[in-house]
Amino acid sequence: MAVIVQKFGGTSLQTTDRINRIADRIIREQEKGTQLVIVVSAMGDATNRLVQLSGEVSSCTNGREMDLLLSTGEQMSSALMALALKEKGAEAIAMTGAQCGIETEYVYGNAKITAIHTERIQQQLDAGKIVVVAGFQGCAGNQEICTLGRGGSDTTAAALAAELKAERCDIFTDVDGVYSADPRYITGTKKHTAIDYDNLLTMAEMGAAVVHPRAVAHAKEHQVPLVVRSSFSDLEGTLVDPSRGSSTSSLVGLTIQKELSYLYLTGKMVKGHLFSEMTDSMGLWRRMIRSGNGEPGLMIKDKDLDQTLTWLNKNKERFGIHTIQHTSGGAAVHMVFRNPEEKRRQGSLMEDSLYWGEAVAIDGYPSVWSVSVSEDQVVDAAQSMYDAFFGHDVQQPNELQEAYGV
Amino acid sequence: MAVIVQKFGGTSLQTTDRINRIADRIIREQEKGTQLVIVVSAMGDATNRLVQLSGEVSSCTNGREMDLLLSTGEQMSSALMALALKEKGAEAIAMTGAQCGIETEYVYGNAKITAIHTERIQQQLDAGKIVVVAGFQGCAGNQEICTLGRGGSDTTAAALAAELKAERCDIFTDVDGVYSADPRYITGTKKHTAIDYDNLLTMAEMGAAVVHPRAVAHAKEHQVPLVVRSSFSDLEGTLVDPSRGSSTSSLVGLTIQKELSYLYLTGKMVKGHLFSEMTDSMGLWRRMIRSGNGEPGLMIKDKDLDQTLTWLNKNKERFGIHTIQHTSGGAAVHMVFRNPEEKRRQGSLMEDSLYWGEAVAIDGYPSVWSVSVSEDQVVDAAQSMYDAFFGHDVQQPNELQEAYGV
């Protein structure tokens, strides 16, 4: 029997009333004759509340005890969802990450999944049960609870879908698909009816919050079709499928990132080693940049600045770093093109965008054009770039037109 | 180095402010040169809130998913306490029941501890860390989280103290010791400065909420001195110690129980088997009684009535039960004497108490005199019995007089 994995985000589970409605939806899906694995996030802002509580007793923001604390959010919602399903007559069982065999590396706060032992889930599915998994968490070594980072429930879902050879993985969220830009900031955005893994991955890595990058990477690696859709409507959503191309537009979309820090280093450091060692040890989001006068640097998130500076200072001598300069509260607009060729075709567009700020050269993303913009101007800049492109673009996304008449 | 186990109840941990104050207290204790294991309950009414949430999605009140849900409360507070301790400069580590090796039987909602593998705790203690354990929970078989029933954190503490051969086990709670009656209902109560295990156990089994009966049984079995004391003051508390006798008063105290159901059975059942099999399978609090006309019966808690009736009906034929009659919403006053001899000495007192209701003959408690009273009269009845006794009692508890001048 076909297995389908469905992931429900925190907004979909904000209240017990919503949990009840999602439970109805899950039962309707099961009645179609599928084996269902449900992955849940913490209810609403439960994770933020836990972070706030921890802030009242500690300045520590990550590590072993934070993972122990934060993982309770998903454990709670998985138990509640299973209780709701059972109340409605379905057979269901809730499982923590550890209970359903999700093994991670020994990294607190941002662990990668290293293996999934699906025997227990499969047993329960074969016994006719809906398996409700607490997302965002796994287990390392001697029963150590490690979390997968924010958005980690997406990763849980995609990884389980891959391991269970699921027919598809539905990511239910508070938006009804992948848009060409964040509709909260940008007017005139368009929803993709289909997008390919690489484009979605790049969008996600550039900060599009709709699906977690690791989840897309898992889905791509195992060629699991993903569907990004709304918990609150029956709209079709966006299909991420190996058999379908992305939209035919040369610009897939653009993303806005705020609260960025820029670090510039001088010295004789072996950059590759420094950056990869730092990323491995801390699991941070970071991108290589180059300043106007050619100094190598890093773009990181403001919230990671303290940790990064501590690390860099500790490893200063070893890498021969002379000086570290940093600025915080920066922002950037990232234009994500369908491929490097499409990016090259849009040269004048990129030149125009430099009106708003400096271009950021980023290694490893040949189809992305990034412009650093001051935080107070970033929304205007993004809207302007967006309009400039979609005003010039002759190839509207056809599938979108067909589906929604936009 | 001496190990001390300290348990802090929910009221002591109601807010992060209180967690911070308790953390200071713990650090002061460590500075005396002891190895500390801290057992924590869920914060304030966290458990009740979780029960309420579950009630919004399910009519189920126990079982596997409830345990998964409820155990998050203690996991949260253990993480927060360890974070608070570390923030204040102490070395600390939080552990779930499973992580610190607490094995239980496979019973959800009311599991007994079957073994504790203390290697990991001992390692952490030897490394100079304060070990903060999530109370109320353990792990059965294949990573199944089983809770120990309400008050289970006491049991966690006493069992850990026994297994670690602790010098003593402090039970910090919202009252400053074991009283001769519940001061919330009865005026003129007295605090015991010392009490022996059996008397405290009987008080606890008769409903005195101050320490969980299983905790006392664990402490007794391994002869671990318990101290019941207040989290909010430095008052001495009540010492439960094998080397010290109980108070010299013939009446240790009295307890009030409400929300009781009385079940009367007719038929040819083998009572012993029936009752022990029922208790084993459901882990309920129950006591044998006998009606006015000699029919055998059970006193159980109202909340367990449905479950008990279901069990009895299912096993009706096997035990040859003909009829089952039940009434709910009952109450009882239990007079706990120091020993059966002291009880016998107070015959007239017991006779007087029958003004309020019927005597309940209870097997296995030769030092307890119980009177069933209607719920609306139970407080008046208890006060009257209390006054009658302490009015007649010539032997005031001497230690109490010395310590507090009462």
C-alpha cells in the first residue's frame, strides 16, 4: 500500500480546535486507502514560548539542555494529534523522534539525520495505524535528544518519506504554495504550480521560509515528490517533482533577508578550511562574500554573530587571521534564476539593481544574484527589482496561468 | 562524597523567578560539599494544563499518548533548572527518566520502577555536575515513556536516593512538613518534627498528599532518611528516619478523602484473587470494605469508577460475580494511630466517631480507623474527631513542643 507523509506546521496546530480540524483532514486522506505518516511541529508559538522561558533563566541559546527543552513542543503536539485521531475513531500512535528510529549526529541545535530505522513505523503502518511523529528531533548515541534546527520538521518529513519510499510528501503550511516572492512584502507575486528541486532549494537557502533547505535536499536525493500546500484550504499547492520542470520564467523568484551581519577578515587564512571547519563545528548558515576592495568575508545571521566571533577569535592564530571587522543589521535581496544561463541573459536587470546597493559575490550559487541593501530600504528595493523583472519578462509561467488564470 | 537527592514540587517551580531562587538554594547546598541529584516536577499547573489540552481533543484520560504528553512537563522543568544552574556558574546536566536509566514496568499512567541503572548519573556526579532529573517518568522496553502516576516525582527521588545510597532525600514542597491533619481544612493541626516510615506511609496511603506512598515505601525499603520541608522557608521540616521514633502521641493524625466510590459485589467470587488481579492490571488505589449487612466491597476513587466497572463486568463470569452496586461522591475520615495497640486504647473515641457515619473495616491497616461520611459533612466530622482526640490526648508530641513551642 502506498505510503504518504504529511507534515503540518505550527500555525496549522496553533489551537486544539485546529488540531481537531487537521485530524479530520488526515482521516479523509486515510480513507483514500493510503498508509499515513504525519509529522507535526510544535503548536503555534510553543517553541518561541519555550525559548522565552529559557531566556528568563539563562543567556544560553543552544546546546544540550535547549534541545531537551525545545523537543517537548513537538512531543506534545504529536501526542495531542494522536489522541485527536483516536477520538475520531482512527487507529493512531504518536512517536518521538527517538521512538521512530531517527538517528542524528551528536550536534545540538542543528543536527543532521544520519540514519532512520523505519521498522517500528512500518510495523505500525502495517497494523493499520496512522503514525504521528514528533518532528524536528532525533536521537544521538546514548539517548541524547538532538534537534534539527528551526524548520527541522520539514526535514523529518522529507527524510521519512525518502526512507519509507513514500509516494509523496505533503508539506502543509500557512501559505498555499511556493511564490515568486514573499507576498507579505511584495505585491504582484505569483504562485508556482510546479518547481524543480534545485530552484526550490536555492530559494529556500536564500531565505524563502516555505520549506527547509535540508528537507528539499533530502527529497531531491531520494526523488520524493514534495507538495507544498495550505492547511487551511484545498487549493492545489506547488508540486516539486522530478518529472516536471520548473516554471518557464527565467527568474524563479526573489527573496529578502534581514538581520544579516557582514564580517571581513584580513590575514593569511586558508579560507576554504576556515569556512568549512567553522560551518561543521557550529552548523551555521553562512555565505562567502567579498568586499568592494576585494577582502574576503562572510555573510551570516545577526543571531549567530556572537558565536561566530567567539569561534574566530579562538581560532585566530591557527588560521593567521589579523583583523576581524563586522557590521550588523544588514539586509539583502537575492534574485534566484532558473539556471546560470538565464541569469546571464538578464545582465541589464542585475546592473539596474546596483542602484540599491553593492553586489555580493557568492560562491556556489551561479544562478543567484545578490545585492546587499540597507535594512530600511530592502522592501522597496525588492519590489523595484521584482517589478523591473516581471515587467520585462516575456515568458509568464504558463502552468500558473492555466491553473489560476493569473 | 555524600550524595543528597532533593526533590522540588511544581509549586516550587511555578515561575522562572522561582526556578532561579531554587537554583540559588541548590548551589548553596552544593557548596557544603555534597554531590547533588535534583528531581523536579512539572512547573506549577503545567500538568493540569496538559490534561486540559488533551481534554479538548480526546475523552481519553490515560494510556500511551497521555504519558508521552504529560512527561513533557518534567522534561521542560529539568532543562530549565539545569540552564538556570549553569547560568549561575554551577556545572549541571538535565536528564529525562530514560536518560538517567530509570526502567519501569510496561504500565502507562501508573508504572512502578523496576530498576535504575545509575552509571550515567554517577559519572556526571563524579565529574562535579549537579544532575537534574525529570521526575515522574521512566522508560519501559523499547523506549516507551511510562509515567509513575501523580506524585511520581517523589517516587523518582526516593528510588534514586535508595539506588545511589544517598545520605538523605529532601522532599521540598509547599508545606513545611508532615502535619497531624491537613491545615487547609482542620484548625489546630501540629507539625511532626519526626515520624517513622510506617506512620507516614499509612498517612500517605490514606490520602495525605504531602509525600507519595510509593516514595515512602522506597525510602523505607532502603532505609533512606527523608526530610519533608518547605521550598519557601528554611524551617526544619519533618524528618522521616529509621533511627528516630514517631511522635509519642497515640494518634499520628487524620486524613480526609473525598470523591470516593463504594462498590458492593454479590456472588461467589474469590475476593483475594479478584482484588489483587484488578489492582495489578490497573494499578488503582482501592481498599476492601464491608457493608452494614456484611457484603464485601471496594472503596475506590470516583475517577477510577468507569475503568473499574468495565474491568469487573469483563471479568464477571470468571469470578462468579452476580451483582455490582455502586455509589459515588462519598467521603471518609481516616484516623491513623501510631500502632494497633494505640488504636485499641482509643475505643471510646472510635465509637464517638460513628455519630458521623459508618465504620469501614479495612484489611491490612490495623492501625487505621475509617469512617465513611457524606461529602458535605466530612470537614465538620474530621474537625470534631480531631478535637475529640487532641482534647483527650494526655501525651502531647514532645519533640514538637521542644522545637516549636506549641
